[in-house]
Amino acid sequence: MLGLLLLVLVGAPAAQAFTHPPAHAMSATAVHQQTPTSVQAQEFDNRISGVLRGVDGPIADVTVTATGNGFDGEATSGPNGAWSIGVPEQGTYEVAIDEETLPEGIALAEGQENPREVTFANTSSASTLFLFGEGIVAQQTPFLETLAERALAGFSFGLLLALSAVGLSLIFGTTGLTNFAHGEMVTLGAVLAFAFAAMGLPIAVSIVLAVVGGGLLGYVQDAGLWKPLRRRGTGLVPMMIVSIGLALALRYIIQFFFGGATQQLPGSQSPIIDLGSVSISRNNLTSLVVSLVIILVVAFLLLRTRIGKATRAVADNPALAAASGIDVDRVIRIVWVIGGMLAALGGVLWAYYRPGVSYNMGQQILLLIFAGVTLGGLGTVFGALVGSIIVGLFVEISTIWLEADLKYVGALLILILVLLFRPQGILGRRERIG
Amino acid sequence: MDFGNILINAFGELISPTTAAYALAALGLAVHFGYSGLLNFGQAGFMAVGAYGYAISTLTFNAPLPVAVLVAILASVVFAIVLGIPTLRLRADYLAIVTIAAAEIIRYIVTTNGLTDVTGSANGLAAFEGGFFSLNPFSPGTYNVGPLAMNERDLWIRIVGWTVVIVACLVVWLLMRSPWGRVLKGIREDENAVRSLGKNVYAYKMQALVIGGVLGSLAGIIFTLPRGAVQPANYATELTFFLYTCLLLGGMATVLGPVIGAMIFWVVLSLTQGLLYGAIEIGAITFLSNSQAGQLRYILVGVALMLLMVFRPQGVLGNKKELAFA
């Protein structure tokens, strides 16, 4: 390790000398008028630097000058396009490229100031970038491409939100409960997958077991807690507060066993796949496909099977459903199991999306899940799907303009705006808002 | 294991400024939830608005203490009105989701790097408490309160904090036995009945939201002053849930309930921490690490919240007839 460090230290001046051969060549001829740039750079602690790079690669042998604070400095770009001018003090300098020294066919890009002012910002180095030709301005990819890329990522994120949101919405539809513990059901999926994988099981098996575990948690929750509460005739608001207590207890139980650190699932690093002009990481693409398939299966179950029809009947009117011979408690139990499984799968996908498994990861997206459910219309399953996709798209696309640490704010703001203008949500019905 | 010390620490929690802040914020929740039936899950947001309103006006605008407190109060009034306009006409669980979302929006905004100059982003703000402690009438030294020894700063913040709590309790008590308070309780019981009597239910709810929010913002200031720092991580949704635990412990439609609830909450947390850490120290418990013992206490909080809600929703002091829900 120390040897490596020494090697780097010894190598550095050599490399520097190598990058500035034209400067030395020049200074050899004009040694009396001007100090060589490489020496200059060592003489002064402060330096202005940059890299000249055209469409076809670095541009060498271009003269750059810096003037200001009673000082004149000059440098020539090396074979890698790098140039550096040492200056005696921090301050504002006028930096110019001698356009006559540019190779033929290369010109500064439109709107590039030359000369320009460069100011030190309390650091010993300042840099400025001269852009050449037209194409080079596209350091940022074209807007539409960025948009398409963000939209694809957002679609993937929205679908994984939808997995949890559909479960939450089914539970709300059949029992009226706003389940604040749903975030912990999401976390549990990821934590279980991590635990099984850590025991040496293949990741695919671990994920399946985690999903089964999520379904089990749903079953136990309903059997041990929610069904007895329904029997007692507990109101919806007390049940909601009970779910908050459950969320707190579960979150800290998970932290108790899992610890506070963030862990990675196997295969959390994945290569980027190019789809035409849009690129997406392989994990995100897999997540998109998996959640799309699962949601289609759930939709099929709801629309075409007996139990699905019974579920929708209970969601519509539990009393009427019971009167027409549907076992409401059994339907609700199945909804809890399916909701738990979907949430667990959503948690695994969320762990790949972030990436990382932590004890509070479910809590982080709980409000986005709520936003998706509310946006689509509380209690409507397809509304939850549509709402979640909108939330996912919005979160990812808003990062084009918003800082990344504000990306959830936009989604929460639409939640509030929707309630202002269309409280029943996109697919909801007026009567539900009470 | 030093039982005396554990008990003294627990007694310290009884009168600590954090307990006062929790009591005040929970009192605000009592106005919202206990008396008006408004399910505000964004009390942490109101506390953050108060704390940041105070800290930013002190640090960025060099405002004197009364102005800073006024700014904090006004900010929470504005926050309450902005929240209330879209949501007060909706069902209780919508209000819950919107208020919790709004509180998180506040937390994201004060955490963002783009506003580091004003909010200090994730590190928060510090060194704004000078104005408050320069008013301290006590000379430097050690003061004994019962078995507790504290310096003049600790004494001053405790006296101010609990005075605010007592005044707030009086105000809420007077409000709730006034005609205004009776209308509010009427709204909690049956909104439509009150509306049919010609009362503007929306306006009453909004006023209740503002009053409880102002209490929350004052609580935010009292919460940050002894720390001398305000950090966004302190104002996450858990804070609101802890406040609900305090409120339900004491009794949600009572004036003293939230105060007693906050005291019980912190004393129990302190006792369990003392006993668990003590037991680990002497080797009586070997299967827990210190941080796990910390988490065990919060598991207990969650379980307590569930059990309270199921078996004694009226809390220690409450009257079962005065519940915001059937």
C-alpha cells in the first residue's frame, strides 16, 4: 500500500512533465522572456486549469493565457488537452484561448466567451471549460432522451409502488382500514429476502420465500389482530391508530434483529442495458417486467375468477355481499394474504431500486404508496395502479428540474392538489369521500 | 445497577424541557383530535415550522427574540390555513394522509441541499438560542430542584417551558368550556347536526387547526432551545406518532391528559432504559446489546399504542363518552 502511494507520488511529476512537452519545448526557446509553465505551476499554489476537448478527442498545442492582478501567465495544452497556469494569488483573471493556435477545422462552440473571466472560489484551483464545435455542447444528452430515460425509470418505480399500492387499496376497499403498517410489510419482504440469501439460498428462492413470508405476515396480522378488532366493532380511526402502533412495533422489531445499517441484496449492481437511445439498468428492467406480469395476474384474478369477483363485491358493499352468500371474513383473509405477498415483492424490488435493504425503507415509500392510492381513488384497485404509475413517473421526471433530494416532494404535492380538485381520485367515485 | 440514579433520571424526565415540549404539542393534538375530531398526523411538521421559523428568523434576519417567536407562530398559522383549505371538508383519513404528507414535505424542504444557506440542510441550524438565554435572570451556578442539580440555563428553560405549558393548558381549558368550545365538541360528535344549527363548521375546524398548530409550533421552539440546534431528522413522522401515544395515554379530550401522558411517556422510557442498561451492565441480560435495548423500548411504545387504543382508548384521565369516535 505504502509502496503504491510512493509510486504514485514519484510518478506524478513525471506524468506532469509528459503532459506538457510542448510547454517545455516552447520555454526552451524563450527561456529568458518567460518562466516555463510547469515550473510556474509549482511556484504558485493557486492554479487555473482546464481540458480542451473537441468532437474527435483532446486538442493539443493550443496556447491559453491568463491575465489579471498584475500577472501574466501562459500555458499550452498537452497531448491529453490539459492545460494549467499557476497564478500568484486567488482572484479574478481573464483567461483567453489563442484561436490562431487551434488546429484546422476546430472552432469554439457558439456562445463560448473568449476571453472570459475566471474567479477563484476560496479554493486553490479554478477551472474553466472551453467547448468546441457544435456537437460538444451535448455534454448533457438531448432533453427528449433524458425525458425518455427518466420516464422509463419512473415507470419501473411506479409499477413497484403499484404492487404495494394494490394490496393497500384492496385492504382499504374490503375493510376500510388505512393501514399505516403497510410500509413495514414492504420492509419485511426485503429483509426476509436478505436473510434467506445470507443463509446461502439462491436469490430467486430467497425472493420466493420472502414473498411467502409476506403472505404469512398478512395472514397472522388479520387472524391475530384485525379480525378480532372487526368483531369488537372497533371504529376506523382507532384501527388506523392501532396500525400506527403496529407499524412502530414492527419497524423497531425489524431493526432489533436487522440492525440500523444498509445491506445489499445479491446482484444489486447490474449492467446498464441500451434500448435504442434509452438506457436502463438490468435490475430496473427486470423489476419493470416482473411487476407488470404480477399486476396483470392480479388484474386477471380480480376480473375473471370467483374469488376475485367476491373481493370486488365485498369492496363494493360488505353487507350486501354477505347477504348474497359470500364469506366476507374469508375474502378479507385472502386479501390480507395477497396484500402481504404483493407488499413483500414490492419490498424486494424496492431494495433493488434504491438500492439497499434497511429497516426503514418501507416507511420511506409509504407516503408515495398512499399518494398513488389516493391519486387513483381510495379503494379502487385499478386506480391504485394508475395512481402509482403517475407518482413513479412524476418522482423520476421531476429530477430533471428538481434537486434529487426533493424528488418525493413533487409527488406529495400532487397528492394534496388532487385532494383539492378531485378528492375522489382519478378513478374513484364521489360517494366514497364522505 | 444504581436504582437511586435511575429514579433520579426518571424524575429528571418528569420536568425536562423535552417533556414540556411533548406535553405542549400533544395538547395541540388534543385540540385537533380530542376536541374537534381532526386527525392531524402532521404535528411534527408544525413543530418543525415553529423551530425553523424561530431559528431562521434569528440567524438569517437577526430578529430579536419576540419577533422570532412571532414569526414562528405566524408561520404555523399560515401552514395550518394552507393545510386546512383543501382538507377540512374531507373525511378524517384524508386529513390524516394530507397532514402527514405536508409534514414530510416540510422535512424534505429543510433537508434539501439547495437551501443549505438558510436551513443548514441535514445538519440543521445551531447557535440561535443566545437571545433566549441572555434573558436568563438566574446568576450562573448550581441549583437544586429536589434531587436534581442543574445549571442556570437548565433551570431557566425548564421554568419558561413549563410556564408556557401551564398557560396553554389554562387557555385551552377556558376555550373548551366557552360556547366556542361547545360548538367544537358538537362538531366532533355530529358535524351535520351542528351545521343544521347554522354554524359554519368549516370555520370552526379551521380555527381549531390553527390553535393546535400554534401550540405545536411553540412546542417546536421549546424542543430546540435546550439543544441549541434544530435538525430535520428530529421532525420525522415518528415524532407525531409518539405525540399520539402521549395523548392517548393521558386522555385525548382532556386538558391535563396530554401533559400527564407526556410525563408518563418519558418517565417510562427513562425507567426502562435505566433498568435495561443497568441489567446489561451487571450481566443480568446477556442477549441484548445497548442499541437493541434502545429499540426494545420503542417496540414497547408501539405495542403500548396498540393496546391503549384497543383496551383503554380514553386514556388515564379520559371519559369514554368523550371520544372522537364511536
